[in-house]
Amino acid sequence: MVFVKETTLGAGVIAATYVAIAAFYVRLAVHALRWYEATRRSPPARPRGVAASARALTATAVDIVFLRRLLLVNPALWLGEWAFHASLFMIILRHLRYFMHPVPDWVTWAQTPGWIAGFLLPLALGYIFVIRLLTGQEKFSSRANLLMLMNLLAIAITGILMSTRYRVDLAAIKLFALGVVTFNPAAPPTGVLFLCHLCLVVVLLLYIPSHIFTAPLVMMDARGRQIELHRVIHDA
Amino acid sequence: MTRKRSFGADLTARQFIEIDACTQCGECLKHCPVQVVTGNPAISPPEKIRLFREFLRTTDGLKARLGFPAAVDPRLLEDFTKAVFECTTCGACGQNCPVGIFTQRLWPTLRKEMVQRGLGPLGIQKGMPGAIERSGNPYDKPAADRFAPWFPEKVEVAERADIAYYAGCSGAYEAQPMVRGDVLVLHATGEPFTMLPPEEEVCCGFPLFITGQHEMLAGLVKRLVEGYRARGVKTLICSCPCCVNIMSRDWPALYGRELPFKIRHITQFVADALKQGKLRIPRELRETVIYHDPCYLSRGIGVIAEPREVLRSIPGLTLLEFERHGLNSRCCGSGGAARKVFHENAIAMGRLTIDEAVAKKADRLILSCPACYGKVNEAMQGYEKQIRITDIMELLALVLEEERPGAR
């Protein structure tokens, strides 16, 4: 593996990675500021009963983990979406080994399932795309969603190629990844596939949809609201 | 440096989060009644949220916070205003949202923002505050005509009672068989009930709330609540789903504290009276009926079982269900104060309800909302498919002993 330390390309890759991470946090902060300002403006929400909250939490966990609401409205799409989200979660777990030293056991255990999930993810994305086309739903979807789908597909394909046919220097990648998170960046490996993979992830970070943070909160609220619906005008 | 008014000035934190949480998946479109009759995705729920995110960015985004707010294309604002006011606010999109956004309250809040910016309300909705100021109702009808044309002569109203009945403006002026049925059934239970005089029974505030015109709301609510409190009321009964919805969900906040009485939909009260034996149905009705769940009653406050209990208590009656019923009911087209501005949409939606009721061979279409009652009746005018439309209390009054033909 050839290193490009202190070259324009290497510095550019490192800078782009930091810019993307910074942009991600700034975006998150701007959104959090909006929520905070609104919280200060709005009257406090009516408290929910302890039983309702405990029940809501349990049911919400099911709603979030199994995307239950989507299952109810579109079972065919649910299959792809659940496979996609579960695979992505496992892949992220698998990738944690690059950012942690020593690698904890639970990350080690996630390696094989994460490797399998790497193959499942592009299949799930392809399935989602086909289902959306077949149901004529794609015309309603935003271009950002389509772009994200294609971006994720490209990330998945470059990832698979690196783990099967065109092997990369994992130690060098780990040095680079650890360097980024510890603000002591090492030169990025120069393999074309890795650089493509990294650049695609950087692009994804720039426009990652905010629903990944907020949707679970809304699901929790929706579950609570569903439980409360029968108390709005009925005696509890 | 002063920031421009935020597009999210009236949004709660939860609503900000909801706007961020929309995945733009488009699942809601299959359930949106406006989509069904217009086929125009430009006015769809995800498109409204996408546009509103753009607007928010211009006043609350990073650039705006750093002192460089962007201008909003006025044409986009107009398109958005039309889209948000064309919505019937039925909430089917939220009910079927894979994330669970509470759209039945989000859309009215976005309407309010457009009103603050001078872009809404639209058409006849603009006259509502003035009409309510003058006459106490959004139809600008005289208070003297509120009860007189339909109130049954034999029914007495107590000066003070534990129970009060609120007829509501739409029922009193636009769906009189319905409110007449309400009063007859209440009378038949034998429970004394009180009512405010016609000039004091003003609008509940829902038409103003739903069109984003909130200035008069608190005043109306305080006036009504104090009126009922002075009569010693412990339970306020109403048949209009929109009134009952705002009374139970928003009146406490507008009043500033818990209400001194409970709110009940009339079907709840009647279902209880039937269970307790206070109300007996002396004759049977050999008919097949189909019941339509009003959006603000079913999705809005969860009153789903009681209307069915009331209907099933009528001997001989066969009750059919729409394909979409209960929490998933389809809007009849009259919701969200859109029916008088987007008349064609409302008629087309109403005819979908009629089509299904006729296809299922129901003898009657049973409604329990004055807005539905008015608009679905209108939708049937000049339509090749015809069905008898009856309010649930109108039907019950019909089968009660006192309401036998010739007994009036």
C-alpha cells in the first residue's frame, strides 16, 4: 500500500473528512437550536401517566426496531426497509473496529453478521427501488431520497469489492480512521476503491437526512398519542 | 441584528421534530383524500413538508442565523398556502405515516403561520372572524335563528343542570335534523339538561383554529366556559366532532386551566344511557345502514365504539362498515374548512363516500357530523347515485317511542 502523506491528495482527503464531520455537527446543532428555542416558547406538554409512559416505551421499542408502522401500511416495502436498516446497523457495528482500540468483544462478535449484512444491504436497496417503481411511488419521492439510495448502493458495492476481490490494507485504514477520530490524522491509504468508498461516505454525511435522529422520537410520541387517544374524552 | 420572523414561530418543539422526521416516503399519499380526487402530488403532505423545510431554512438555517437570511420565492409561498388550505386536515396521512407525524395538528399550525404572513386564509374563510364577532357564528346568521327553527316544542331546557347541550353552529344552521335529533334523544333519556341562550352559545372556536385565525379563540372559550360554569354544568355534551375535538384537546389551554366540566360526545352519553337502561328503544328498524366515522371524532378523539354501540342497540338494524373505517376512515370532503373554498374537491370526496355506501347496498348512510351531513347531502344533489342520509341521533329519535310518525 502506497502512502501519500503530506501530499495534496492526502491532505485533501483528510480535510474533506473533517469538513463533512463538522458540517454534520453544525447541521445537527442548528436543528437542536430550533428545537430548544421552540421548547422555551411552547407551553409544557401535558404529563402522561406513568403506566402509559412505561407501556409507550416498550411498545415504541417494537415500533422502532421493527418499523411496525411501515409494516402496517406497506408490508412489501417494509421487508426491504427493515432489511436495509438492520443491515446498515450491523455494518456500522462492524466498522466500529476501525475507530476503537482495543476492539471490544461486542464489536468482534459483530464482524461476521456485519460481513453478511454487507451483501444484504445492496440487495435490500435494489428491492426497495423496484418496489417503489412497481407501486408508482417513486414519482412522489424526493430526488434527495433517490440520490441517497444510489449513494448507499455505491458505498455498499465499493465495500463489497474491498472485502472480497480487491483487498485493502486494513491496518492502514485503521490508522487513518483512528487518526481522524483522535484529531491526529494519519495519511489515508491511496487505494482507489478505498478513496471512492470514503468519498461516498463523506458525501453521505453532508446530506444525511435528519429523520435518522428524529423519526424514533416521533414514533415514540405517536405511540404515546395512540395510547392517550382513548383518554382524551373517555374516563381512564 | 434582528432576525426576520421565523417560519417556525408558532411551531412546538415536537412539530419541529416532526418536520425533520418526514422521510418523504410518500406512503401517506395513498390515504390522502385530496390526492385521490386531484391526483396532484404538488399538494401532497410530503411536498408540503419539503417546502416548509425550505422556508424554515431561510429564517432558521445557519446562514440566516449568521445574518444572511435568504429570500423566499413568493410564488412558492402562494403554492404552499394553497396546498395547506386545500387539505381537509382529516389526519389520514398522519394515521398512515410510517413515522407517526401528528398531521391533524401540524397542518393547522402551518396554516396559522401563513395567516401571520398575510397569505391565508382563503376565500370565504377570511370573513369568519368578522362574522363570529357580529353574530357569534361563522355563517353570520342571526342568533335568533340559532335554535328557533328546529328546537322541538315539547322539550324543556333547565335553567341549571349537571348536563348541558351545545348545539354548535354547523348543526344549528346547516344540519338541523341532526341537532333536533340530539335534543329529542337527550329528552328521551329523562335527564334534565341546560343550554346557553342562543346569543350566548357562540362559536366553539374550531373554524378559527382550523383556519389559523387564533386572535379571538381564548375570548370565545372563556365566554362559553364561564357560561356553562354559571349553570352548574358538570358534563358538556355536543354532537359536532369538530367542536368536541377542540373542546377536549384545546379548550383547557385556551381557558388557562382545566375545564370545570367534562366534555362528552353525544354518542358516548347515549351509549351509557342505553347500557344503564335510561333509554329504551321500543321498536325495531329492519334496515341495513352504513356508518361513516368523522375524522375529528375517530382519529381525533378516539370515539369509534360508541356510535356503533348506539346503532347496534336498534333492534333489526344491520350495520355495515366502509372499507376504511374507525381510525382509518376516509374523509367525506367537508373537513378543514376547505369545503367552501375547494368546493369541487369536497363534492368529489363526498361522492366517493356515497359510491361505496350504494355499492354495499346500504339503505341509509349514517353520519354523525354536521359538516359531513351538509356536504354529503350537497354531493348527492344531481348525482346519479342516491342514498338516504341520516344523522345517527336523527335515526335514533326516529325509532324512539315519542318520535313515531304521528306522535309529534
